[in-house]
Amino acid sequence: MIKIDLHVHSKFSKRPSQWILQKISCPESFTDPMLVYNTAKAKGMSLVTISDHNTIDGALEIAHLSDTYISEEITSYFPEDGCKVHVLAQNITEAQHDEIQKIRQNIFDLVAYLNGEYIVNIIAHPLYAVNDRLTIKHFEQLLLLFKNFELNGARNDKQNQILAQVLKKLTPLDIERLSNLYDYQPLFDTPWEKNLTGGSDDHSGLNIARTFTAVDDATDLHSFMNGILNGKSRAVSDPSTPQTMAHNLYGIAYQFYSSRFNFGRHAGKDQLLKFLDQSLMPVSNADDGLISRFYTFLSKRKNRRENTKSNSLTDLIRKETERLFAENPDLLKIARTQSKKIQLSESHEEQEQHREELWFDFVNQLSNKVLFHTGDHLLGQASGANLFNIFQTIGSVGGLYSLLAPYFVAFVHFAKDNEMNTAVLNRFAKYKNGHQPPKSRVKLGHFTDTFYDVNGVAQTLQQQVQAALKHDKHLTIITCDVQAEKTGEGVKNFTPTGVYEIPEYTEQKLYYPPFLEMLEYCYDQGFTHIHSATPGPIGLAALAIAKILKLPLTSTYHTQFPQYAQYLTGDNFIEELTWKFMIWYYDQMDQIYVSSQNSFDELTERGIKPEKIRIMPRGINTEIFHPSKKCNILTSNFKVNEEALKFLYVGRVSKEKNLPILAEAFKALCANRDKAHLTVVGDGPYADEMKNLLKDYPVTFTGYLSGEPLCRVYASADLFVFPSTTDTFGNVVLEAQASGLPVIVSDLGGPCENMLDQETGIIVKSDDEPALLAAMQQFLNTPGLCSQMADRARAYMEDRSFENAFIQSWEFYKEIHMPVSMQEFSKAV
């Protein structure tokens, strides 16, 4: 058997395609040709070749060795639109290379020459859009141009699966159709029969021979090449991942700086530096380099400024790497390894995978720590409106982005061609039993920061999880909470990297999400849509992940944060600043879901295009919230006067809910009446002040209630009062009406759209204490009004079931374009 990695690069490949390497003027490879040879041979390759971009200098440098031959990777183009493709030319001469360079600009001329010279040619990564111009039409022409197709070891393995599946099912009729369509006849026999090869496409020296081509009965290079042409070759691969590609990019950049500045002569003895060298240098050639010099530089700065406090990104990185290295025994073990030779106890593939995992863990933990410190500093400055410091801190965030950029680039490259790839499969796959191509099912990743809170939004999300499980919908709630130990089916909770407590509102916390972990999870899960229920840190993570993975992004606008900010700070500037951020955030969405016409109008007035916004149906569990739950819970458990008219408020006990107005209105009501009682269910920052204000009045504070006790309190009250003007929907208003309570709401916000004025309750002017008092007095002064409206309220809610609303809203996602998943195709093909 002969084994060869047909696609390996050396330092003679100089023009990188990734912008991150272009940004630092870095070639796409720094691997020495002899390192390629030694590594490939150490990993069991029978012969070694180097296929640099449009040059054979690397192959020539090892051509004196008996078990090598010359190859190259040729860049060519479709003449009509400049779509770039890469072609591997195997076992060529220097003269042939010179001729190839003259005619390579036109893919048709190149193929004619290669076939005329009997050069084994392979189309490299044929489903990867090198310059983002590749379409199905180009791929169909590649089927006519090439006999041999590469399963590429550096690209998304789903591409390889799709390619293999399509090629396997090609028929003579397919080729005849394409030949007629493009007026081109293949230059080889049986063009519907394709051959597969494998190559690592390694640029960093870290993954040489991770993917290779094997011909079982070959004994030399000639029989190996004949084996490819006769369909006897097979690709052997340990599939690449985004982590693999990112690790390679870090390695290339590291090797670039080490080579450029000759930092090897400054070799240090620091254990952390040894770990970094072993993580980012090829196994057989690691030496102390850039990080050694860089870290020594930081250490000297530390000594010079040990008495000076600094918030710079470099200082944070230095401190956090020291701490991580001290705390992580795996990292310490790697750093203490004196030998850089391949360990016999594990295979080459296992060793490289282990290094990728360790490096991902290291960068993830480091970025989490730095993001936590930077986020705290940024939010602290924003809270104090220190604009200069805000911009300074944002600059540090930009530095953090640079630190993580290789992972962003890798996930982008692994996701960017999914739509085109599945479209190719859709066109060529032959379906079982004559079935039509399957329609993709929505697989939704729903990001939220309130899943474990006690509020209407959290309760709605929890009900959505149950409804999704019941109706076989692929919904996963993605959240980040420090207190959640058990997430349950349909929920993925990430441990936050840190928590920021808002000084003016200590009960409201912002959790910093572990971004790289979330990105990796969403990629692995194969979500078709990302939905954000928050513009906070978790929502920003959702935005970034959707952009990186090129997924449709939707959002729910359910909290009026600018108004909250104004209530909490009393500062109109902060409110306007919050609005600017909110509008920027929601403008990134493909679609925005709102709960009311009021919210729709609010966003459009602020500049969001109306066609982006949809009012989504909302419902309530009309079986849980039901008048039949009425009992003596208020009179027995909370000592409420049985003869009093029982007013009820449920929700957050905070000023932005307009509770100061309710308190004053109730005090005025009690001045003339002694048959009224107010029950407040919930807790919040205004609770103590409100209790003190109403300590001499018939008011009961129950604290948070949920489940059956809450349902019974609803049904046992007489009237629900909700003066808030900052609610975009007001779920509690539905709960109250479903429980058989008339409601009093303000004319501003979403709640007034979820009741019928003068039928299921009364709408009062917002922020108007006399108007609220008058409505409360009306119910006291009009016998029978409560019971009349109670019956109408329950009837109004009968058609607002939660499950019906959930199914309707789920259909919205299907209207947003998405590619069909590989899993759905595999079921039908």
C-alpha cells in the first residue's frame, strides 16, 4: 500500500487568503520543506510531495530525496466571472510547471493542457468558495472538467460528505444534461465515474498527513497514480473542525513573528512560554519564540510599573495567563514536558487533537477573564457617563477581538458555504421512493437572560419549552445563569464568566457569557435560526454567533430598557444613549417580533423599518389560570378582609411599574372607603419603600408567588390593577382576565391592547393618579360591575390559548430563508 498526503504547503506559499494573516502581512505558511518531509515520513507516508500555490520551489528543495516528487496547487479562474478554483497537479516537471503558469488564468485552457500532458490533476476543495463566487453552475462545470475530486482535510467535513454523496450518485444522464447545457464534452472516459483523493491542505505544520490518499495495491509512484485514475484510491481522514483551523491560524501567526524578529535567540525558561511554544509550533521543530519575547517584555513592564495600577489589555492578559497557568494542571503538565518529540503513548492524530482542545480551553478561559474585567470597566464608565473612558475601554475590547479573531475566521469559513453546498446536494441527490427534496425543519437557538427569573417573560419561555417538546419542535433555550444547577430538556445553561450588578438596581444582574463556548455549541448543534430575547450581553453573543455562522437572526422586543434607564437614573441623556444602542441592536435583525401595536409604533418612530417588524400572537394557559381556582387563600393565608373589594397587583415591585402612583391612589381611596384591600404579589427595589408608605393601610405584601398559589390568589381577588407604562405586553393582564378578573391598565404600552375597554376592564390615562383613583372608585361605587366584567374577561380569554399562539409564532420562522440541513437530506437520500 502507498500512502501520500497530496496537499501540503510549505513556506513558499506566500499569499494568504485569510484576512487576519493579510492584516499582519503574514505569508500563509512558514513550514520548512524538510519539516514537511520529516513529519510526513514520521506519520507513515510512503512518499512526500509539496503542493505550494503556483510554485514548485518547496518541492524542489526536497527533490533530491528518493521518495519525493514535484507537485503544485494551481490557482485558476472561470473566465466569465473570475470565480477562483484550485487545482492540484501531481508529479510534474519543471518545464510543465513553467507552461502551467502561462495558461493557468483560464480553467478551460488549464484542464486541456493537463489532460494533454497526461498529468494527474485533481480539483481541490470543489465545494469551497475560494473568493466567494462559487455557484452551482460552476460546480456543474467542474463535474465536466475533472475526473478526480479532493476530500479536503482542512475544510468542513460536511462539504466532503456532500461531495462524496453527489459524486457517487452521478449518472450518464446527468453528464449528458450538463454537456448539453454548457456545450462542453469531458476530456476523459466515463465522466460520471469520479475518483476521490485526500489531502490535509496543511499550512502550519500542525496537521500534515492528518488526511491522505491511500492506494492499497500500489507499490510505487507510477502504480499509485494509476490507482487514482482507475478509481482505486481512497481518502483517509481525521476530519477537521473550526478549532483545527483556528489552531493553525494561531500557529502560522506565531511562526511568522518568531521568524520575522528572530526571537528564538531570546529563548526563555518560563513554564508558560514552553506551553505556548509546544501549542503553536510544529511538534518536531518547536523552539522558544514570539511569546517568549513578548512575555518577557510584559514581565519587565510589570517590574517597572509594579506600583502603578493599569487596566490595559496587555496587563490583563499577563495577569490572567499567570493565574490560568497556575490553576490548570493540564497546561502545567504540557509546559513541563521537556521533549517535543511525538509521544509513543498516543497517535499523531490524538496528539494534535489534544493540543487543539488544550489551546481552545486556554484561549476560552483567557478571553472570558479579560472580557469580564473589560465589561465591568465599560459598564461602570457607562453608568457614570464617563465618555472618554468608555471609548478607551471599547478600544480594549477591539484588542480582545484581535485575540479571538482566528476562531471567528475559522467558524465563518466552516459555515459560509453551507447554503450552496446543500443546494448542490438538493440538485443532484436521488431521493428514496421518488420523494421530493425534504424541507428543512426549524431548529431554533433562543438566547435569553431571564429564563430563571420570576417574571412574565421567564414564565412564557418556560411554557414555550414545554409546548415545543409536546409538539416536536426543535427549540433550545440558551441562557447563562450562575444559580441554575439543572437545566432540563430543551434548555442549555452556560456558567457565566462574571456578573455585573447594576448599582441603581441591585436585583437586576448582567451575566457575562462564555462566548467561545456558546459559539462552539451552536455550531455543533446545527441550528437553522438564532433568536435573541435580550439586547444585553447574552443578546450580543447571539448577534455575533448568528453573523459568524451566517444564520437568520430574529429578536423579541419585550422590555422598554430606555424607559427603565430613565426611571432608574433620572437622566434623559442615559435614556437617549440607551435608545441609540437599542435601535442599533434591533436594526441588525432579519425580523423583530413585538407583542403589541404600541411597540410596533415605538420602534418605527425610532427608525426601524416597518417591514422588519411583526406582531406575534401571544397566549395564556387558560387551564391553569381559571376562575375555578377561587378559594379562601387571601382571607385565610394573608388575612384579607372577606367583605373588602380585593384589589390585586402582580409583578415586579419597582418604580418603573408606576407603583408610587398606585400607592397614592390607594391611600386616597381608603380615605373615603373602608371596604378596599390591596394585595401586592412580587418583590423588587421599591418593596421596602412601598411597604413603609402603606404600613397604615389595608395592604398585604406576599412576596414572590408562582404555580398553584399564584393561580389561586388571582382567582380569589376581585379586581386587577396594573398602572405600568413600560410593559410591551403585560402577561399578567392576560393571567388576571383568564382567572376571571376585570383589569385597570394605563393607555400607554402593550397591556391596553390585551383587554377590551369598558368590557373586560377600564383603560386610564397614563401617569395620572386622579384617573387611576377614579377607575378604582367606579368599581367600588357600582355594584355588580366586577362580576359583569369578570365573566366577559374570562370569555375574552377563551380563544387565547398558549399552545395555539406558540404554533402560530413558530410558523414565522419558516418564512425566513434557510438552507436544508445535512441531517434532513440524509434521511431522504
